[in-house]
Amino acid sequence: MTVSAHQDTFARDHLPPPEMQPAFLFDLPELQYPERLNCVVELLDKMVAGKHAEHIAIHGRDLRWTYADLLDQVNRICRVLREDLQLVPGNRVLLRGANDPMMAACFLAVVKAGCIAVPTMPLLRSKELGAIVERARIGAALCSHDLREEMDALSSTTTAPMQVLYFNAAAADGLEQRMLSKPAHFDAVDTAAEDICMIGFTSGTTGLPKGTMHYHRDILAICDCFPRSTLACTAEDIFIGTPPLAFTFGLGGLLLFPMRVGAATVLIDKMTPDMLLQSIQIFGATICFTAPTFYRRMAPLLQQYDLSSLKKTVSAGEALPLATRDIWRQASGLEMIDGIGSTEMLHIFISAAGERIRPGATGLPIPGYRACILDDNGNQVAPGVIGRLAVKGPTGCRYLADPRQADYVCNGWNVTGDAYRMDSDGYFWYCARTDDMIVSAGYNIAGPEVEEALLQHPAVAECCVVGCDDAERGRIVKAYVVPAPHISADAALAKRLQEFVKNNIAPYKYPRAIEFCTELPRTETGKLQRYKLRNPA
């Protein structure tokens, strides 16, 4: 490793030892990065120095910034961090905010100043924030004023001293007021390509979140893989979507990817399906990023809007049901670009677009990444065999001081926790999370396959399938179902759904128990929290 710019070495000191880290691949010419690298210089400063200074970078709810405007804001925030808060390279800075221009500027400024950004979901409570503050040894925070309540409550959950500045507020001691007195020039810290610039905490679909550490080099690598080879985006594109910037799916799709090509992004918080469709129409968005559930909810509303600008729609965050893909294609005429990524890998590593799409399959490893299926002993299996998805590429898992590193990395491969099979053409087909495989009376049943069958029934709006203990069969398949509007949820409907599943997939897979509910537990990023249904207590 080259000489680090970090004066505060906490994060680097708590990297997994080299032998526990995955193998990294840099086979592509575009992945050859210099030893000294500040990713914000590449994404912003060089864009302004080139031909993009007056191009729109960010559309907000009631403002828009050019790339030159964004650079001005970022540099002033850098000055506040270094001069007012006296932060040094390597310090961790907690970020709290919804999707808006200032949240984006704060992330970029923290990284440009040589510090480590720790973005957090807006809906986290003080107890959850306290755990992150303690684990990442946070020394400062930049927080949207409307999220102040939980920050104020932090004093009761953590003893760590922390400086806090609030933005999106007119307060005399707020971030914007301090920025006014600062010059709009700042020389980026001369970081190493392998200096940590971000700690992303996982979204908690399986319980206690893990801190994933990423280098400056990693930020550019995700921009030079999926967006270049699969999404094929250009400076003329306008990105839009719903995933929070604190979620790596959103950070890449709604900030980093557009900046890498000089495109524009729309950052508006608290999007509903109606609002997202209306915003696509208003801003002329061309590329949309959101989760499968959102596409399913938007499909019946499409005819109310002019979406002629929309060219590409990307689904990730959780598995894309074939029924949702079909509904979206019939309503929009667009074939969904599906993808799988993870916070550990930073973004999408398997996907397909255009003629390479095979409905039902996630896709192929994108250029820069390799993937295979492993058995429980870490051996690669033949095509058609279900096993553990394993991947390697220019990014990979580096947990912050977490023994679960040993579970994620196996013989150099990142093992994602997903059960997949690979066909003879190299396409990868999702089966379940490995902990969602249900063994019932000796049969292996993938919960998502049963969900897929249920979603084909018009009475089902959403559903989640888990395994439940059973004295006779060991485990049984149980479905939690959100009925479609105006549908009576009763025993007769449960019976119809059971028969429907029996007639569409192998009968032994049908849900022997069905519970109706008004909503399913989800993370702030829209992922189903199946563990809450497996363990209702």
C-alpha cells in the first residue's frame, strides 16, 4: 500500500488482515488507477475543468446546480470541515439527510477533504445511530435540520464526543451560514487510491448492520463497470429514482454514475409512485433506479403521465419477480435492467441489458467481475446446481472490525449469502437468500419461487414467504399476503391462493399457512425484512 494521507488511522487499523480479504481483479484498462487518487477530483473538479462546468449536475425540488455550482458548494463545505471543525484526514463524518442537493454536496466534500463519509438512513433512530457512532468512532456529523430530533437524542445513547452541524436551515450557526464566509476554492487532499473514503453500513435485512469500508479507487471502479458496459449512460442522460443516497444502490445510481459522465440527476426526497412518475415527466428523466415493489406500484399509473423521455429502468435492492417484470413491460414498453449488488461489493456486479436480457435471470457478470456457484465446502458446482453465489472483481468485502468477515470471504471469493444457479450459458438465476431456503419434510423449497407464484394471482398485491416450525414436517411454507385493493382477506381467499400455487408450481411447495396483513416489514431501502417474519417476536 502506498503512503496514506490519513492522519487518523482508525479505519485503516481496523481493516481485515490481508489474508481475510477477497482477491481483487483489475483486468480492464479502465480499472488501471494511479496510486494517488481523490475520487471527487475525478468526478467533479475534472468535470468542471473540462467541458461540463455549465452543465446541470443536480436538479433539486426548488433549485438546480451546474457542475460549477456544485464545486463551489463542495469546496466551501471542505473549508468548514477543515477550518471550523478542525477535522483531519481519516476522521469519520456521519451524514444524515434525505435525497437533496446539500446531502450530495456534503458527501462529496467529506471525501474531497480526505475524511471518511459514513452515510446513514434518514429513518434511523438514536439507538441505531448510537451503535454506528460507537463502532465507527464518529467525531463529527453533518445533518439535515429536519432530522435533528434523533441527533439530539444521541446524547442518551452514546458518550462519544461529536461535533454536529445542521444544513437545510437558516440558523446563524448552521452549515450554510458558515459556508458564506469561506472562499470557493479548496485543494483536494492528496489521498492514496487505497485510502478509505466511505464506510457504508448494511441496511439490516438480517439483523445487526455491518460497516463496509471502501477506497477512493472503489468509488471509481463501480462507475467504470456497470454504467459503462451495461447501462451505457452518457452526458445527455438525466437520472432519477428513489433509493437513498445513504444506500449504495442510490449513491451510485443517483450521484456517482451521472457525475462520472457529466450527466444530470434529480434528487427529491420522499418520493411516492405518483411523485416519481410526475418527476420523470417534469424533468424529462431518461434513466430510473428503484426497487421492484415501486415498479409494481407504478405500472397501473403510467397512462396518467408522459414518460416519453424514459429510456432505461434499473431494478435492484432485492430480487425482481418475473410477474413484476412482465407488468412493467406491458405498461411501459421497457424491458427492465435487473441487477444484483451488495453494500459489501458497493454496487451491481451481475446484470444484463438489451438483447442480453433473459426474463427471470438476473443476468451475466458485468465486465470487470467474475462469478460462480459454490457448495457448502467452497467448491465450484456444475451448471444447474443451486449453491452459494460467489463473486470477485475490483471491489470487495472489507468489514470494519467484524468477525463476520470470515463468513463473507471464502478462498478469495465474496460469498453474498444468495442461493443461485448458473445455466450452461453462464446466466445466473436467483433462487433465494441462503437463509430463505425452506426444508419441509425433506424437500428444499425456495421462498421467492412461491412468492413468484402468488404474485401471479390478481388478488395479491405483495407477499413474503418464510419457513415456520412445524412438529410434523419440521418446517412448513408460510405466506404473508397483502391483498390487492377491495379484496376480502378471508379463509376462502387463502384456500384459492393455495390451490392457485399448487396448479402453477410443484404442489409440495404450496403455502400450508397464509396470514393476511396490511403491509410487509421493509428496510428504508425497500428490502423485505424476512427475518422479522421468521421470528415475529
